[in-house]
Amino acid sequence: MTTTSTPLDKWEMHPRHFWLRGIRPEAPVEYDPEVGMWHVYGYPETLEILSDPATYSSEVAARYVSPEQAAVAFDGNLTQADPPEHQKLRKLVGRTFTLKMVAELESRIAALTHELLDRIEGDTFDLAEALAYPLPVIVICDMLGIPREDRELLKEWADQSLMASTQLTTHQGDKAQEESLDTQAEAAMAMGFYILELVTRRRAEPQDDLLSRLVEAEVDGERLTDRQIVNFANLLISAGHITTTMLLGNTILCLDAFPDVDRRVREDRSLVPTLLEESLRYLSPLAAGYRVTTRDVEIGGVKIPEGDVLEVWFSAANRDARVFQDPDVFDPARTPNPQIGFGRGIHFCLGAPLARLEGRVAMNILFDRFPRLRVDPDDKPTFLTSPEFTGVWRLPIRVN
């Protein structure tokens, strides 16, 4: 493996994310007997997988639970659906979660960002706690029509699931994995019962919110079931806020690691959108996703049998030197930048426009309000323990 040093070496990134430390994979695809699956690191190989759902199925999680559990847990979860069910679900939810609706949130996001930052006292604070976590959660709660006072409940369930997330393995009888999946299932069930109660109320008394529009959505005479609405809302709350939370935190980490970039973007705010795209490439919040082969295939020069599981590392693909010139350089004006931090193909992140909007608005306001914004040198960030994500639990900031 080729190794280079990077400014991020001072922080304790997940050990599986070796590419963040300037280490290049030996091959774009390789088998890992420790977890019983294939690691996909290359960008072209990742695009091939994401563009061929018929060969590389997203219905991976269902392999680890009973058919009855899968029917309850994943019906309506777009990330775990293959065509044609995926298209039907995407069309239904797409009628309610629109670009127009997201664009109309800009002034609300700006006001909320100022409101949250107004609460900060002193020269040091935890950016995750003060802004990066509550901003997207409040926005999603308001969209769905969930009472704001209940957002701590949602945080508790989402954090419970995220903290329990571990490296997936295909080996039977792995106790750590069984405990992890049980904990995640408990959190999802608790959140599901909560959302189901709200859905029942909306069916009786519709409101002007996304949950009511999901209840009323209809395409070709078909509507979403209560279970599908619950699982989609669960996904929106869990995955939606995590993406923006980590995008904001990771962008601040990058600006701290590259102070020349911080100065450049402050002087030219037109670079904020491309700054966020480069942040998504350099520290991809969703580091990996899983697929299972539906037939024997050959990819990246290796043959993979039908039924094998692949761990597709979006984060590593975003550092592939075959696609990105100087991949370890953080360039806020990188062009082209075909990063796949939000995925690609039919599973491209539905919430990407909202995450980009929240990121752009919040970063501009942070630049306006804090002439200097750096990671506290006396209090290191705390990173997520799951290898599937790249982001922080805590991000201590100093502004003096």
C-alpha cells in the first residue's frame, strides 16, 4: 500500500478508513475473510454496482432477520428496496418530498440557525450539540408535523441505533452483531410505534405537513400503507438528520485542517456550494453501503459468486486517483467533482437537496458570525464508532 501523511492524521478516524490516512488500497475489490464479504474500494467499480440493481441487490438487511421481521422493518424503506417496488415507493414519496418544498425552507433554516447560535455562551462550545444536530432534526420534525418537544425522544432512538451499529459480518453466530441488530431493532420499533400514532391521527384529521401528504399520496390508484409511511418517516428522521449533522461537522474539520481553504472561502462565498461538495468527497458522511449479488459476476478483476455480500466504500471511491486528481488535496473549487457522497443511480439520496441547502445556509451564517472558527486544540473531537459513517459525536469549537 502507498502511504502519505494528511492534516487529518491528528484525529482518531475509524481504523477501517485507512484511505483517510493517505493509504491506497492494494486492489479495487478484495475479499475479507474476517467479515466474510467483499470490500469494493474503486470508483468505477462502485458506479457499476450502483447502476445495476438487478445484479447487485439492496435487500441485504433482510438476510439477517426472519421474513416476518423483514416485512415489518423494511417495507417502505427505500434503501432496502429493489425494482420494481423501489420505483413505486420513490414515485409515491417523491410526490410529497419535492424540490419546491425544500427550496421554500431556506428562510426558515436561516432563522433557525441564528436562533440556535444565539444560545451559545462563551468562546468554546460543541458545534454538534449547538447546531449540527438540532438544526436538521428540528427542520425534519417541522416538515413531518412532529411536536418539537418530542425531538429529544427522536434523538434518543436515533442515537441508540447509531451507537449500536457495528461492522456487518456474514458469519453466523456473531454475538456482537446479534446484539447490535437487536438494539437497532428495538430503537426502530420504539420510533415506529410513535410515528404510527401520528399517522393514525393524520388519517383522522389531516394537517398541513409532510406526514399528512404521505397519507394522502396516490399514484395510479395506489397509496402508501401505514407501515410504509412509518418506515419512510423513520428513515427520513434517522438518515436525514445524520447526513446533515455529519456534513456540517466534517466541513468544519476540513476547514480547520486546511486554514488556507478557510480564508479562501470566507473571501469568496460563491465557493460555499463547491466547498460542501468537496467535503462530501473528502469526508463522506455515509462511508459505506451493502449489496448482495443476484448472480455470478466479475468486477474489478475478481469473480464473485451469487449470494455474496459486498461492502461498497463510497468514502474510498471518493479518493480514487483514477478519477480524482490529487485525491488527498482538499480543493473547494474542484472541477469536475463527481463525488458520490449521496450515492448514485436509483438510490441517490432523496434528502440530498435538503442537506445541501441546510449546509449552505448554515456555513454562510457561521462565516458571518464567527471570524475565526477552529477545533479546540485542548479538546479533541469524538468520532462515531460505526465504520459505515464518517462523522463526529462531539466537535469542541473555539472562536477566539
